[in-house]
Amino acid sequence: QVQLVESGGGLVQPGGSLRLSCAASGFTISTAFMKWYRQAPGKEREFVAIVTNTGYTNYAESVKGRFTISRDNAENTVYLQMNSLKPEDTAVYYCKADRPFFAQYYWGKGTLVTVSS
């Protein structure tokens, strides 16, 4: 059974940092494109970052230079290090696994990040 479980969200002040984790089970993340998305209140879900099975990374313009996505294959976990957080980063953050060769696409249930003073 495939599961993606996000953790690490919470309340942080502007300028602070958080590290989100996405623990995968039921498949190995080295066979997937691993992504983070976010959805702010009243807005559509948007792409944040990707790390491919070859280690390539890319980011939304709004988070470039502040967020870092990484992958620990031994732990089967993907991380999102978020620095210099802004109130506009407030959202539910979701982990997604894409395995297009197998036509398999999985979402986690999300973790809430609130940036506020």
C-alpha cells in the first residue's frame, strides 16, 4: 500500500525556517519524481519544487533561493528546507510522487505551514 506522510509543519515567524518531511512507503522514491506543492487559503494548488530520480531539482520562482528540496533514498524520505519564510508562504504543503512509466501518481494529505508574527 502506497503512502506519503508529510510532517514538520507549524507556526513560524516571518524570517524563520522550517523543514518539511515526506516519508514514503509502498514504493522507493528513487523510482519517482518527487514534488512539493502548496495550497493557500482561497487559492489553487501550486507547484513548489521537484527532485527527479537523477537528482535534478527545480523550483517555483517565488521560492528560489529560499527553499531547498532534497532526497534521502536510504530513509525513503524527501525533505523541503524552507528559509526566510514570508507570510505569503502560508499554505498546506503537499508531497507528490510521480511514476509516469508506471502511470502512478500519489499525493500525501498535507501539512499546514503558517507564517505569522
